[in-house]
Amino acid sequence: AYQAFCARILARFDAILRHGLDRQPELGGIYRAMMLGQKQELSDEQDQLFLQSGTLHLFAISGLHISALAIGIQVLLTLTRLPRSVQFVVAASALWLYVEATGRTPSAVRAFAMMGLLNAARLFRVPGNSLAAVAVSALVVLALDPMQLFSAGFQMSYGIVAALLLFGLPLSEKWKRDHGWF
């Protein structure tokens, strides 16, 4: 029943992304590929163009998709003024349904774990330490599937996020200070 529910959600997302594009089905294919990870919707020509431009990775459901969706959900839930615990449960459930409906790829599960731990820290009013959330997320993912440690996707996901947190944030703060942005 749960898998059928996820399939209905995916079909509904698909219908929404097709709506109004009867005259431009190739554009609808790009939307579905980008938003739902359905790369098979791309024509051979589109597939080659995205591959040659180095942007085909945008069609893999990953941290970009999960974080954008999480931010959108969080903004909407903040407007409802629901208690934090209810917001957390609703946001986590909605994100997980998206992860499930789009095929539960390892990159999406890793991104869900990272976002879930950051939101859990916010729920319990623990000081938000992004690096600690990423580390705990990696431990949770490895506890569930230790062989992920040897996956290039796992290494790149956590390596890039850690590098952004360790180097990107301090460098951006310095840039802002040096250029009078605050």
C-alpha cells in the first residue's frame, strides 16, 4: 500500500509538471527529468547536450533538490505557526515521501539524513552546528549501510559538504568583511 501511495504521488508530480506543455513535450521531459530524476524523459539529443555541457548531474535527485524542497517546506510551515514538533514531523514526512517517490537514491537518502539532523537540532534548540550534523548523518548512513563508505557518491557527498563548511563559510565571511558587506 505504501509503495502504491508513493507511485500515486509520483504520478501526480508528473501530471503537474506536464500540465500546459502539450505543445512542448520536450520541455516537460526536461522538467520531469530535473525535478523527479526521470532521465529517461530526455530525448537522445537533450541527453547528449547535457552530458557534453557537464550538467547531466543536475538530473540526479540529491542535496540540491532536497535542500531546496526542505527550505520551501520550512518557509510554508513557518507561516502556519504550528508547533515546532509538528513542523518537524510534517517537513520530514514530506521530504521522505519525495525521496521515496523519486526512487530513494543513495544521494537523496544522504541529503535527507543531513537535512533531518539539522532540523532535529533546530527542534531541540541545540546550537546549529552544521559540521556536527553532517558527521552524525554520515555515521547514521554508514550504520545502515557500511558499504557506502566505499562508494564514490558517499565520499563526494560528504567530502564536498565538509569542504564547503570548513572552507567555504569562513572564506565567504572574510570576503564579506573585506568588501564591507557587513
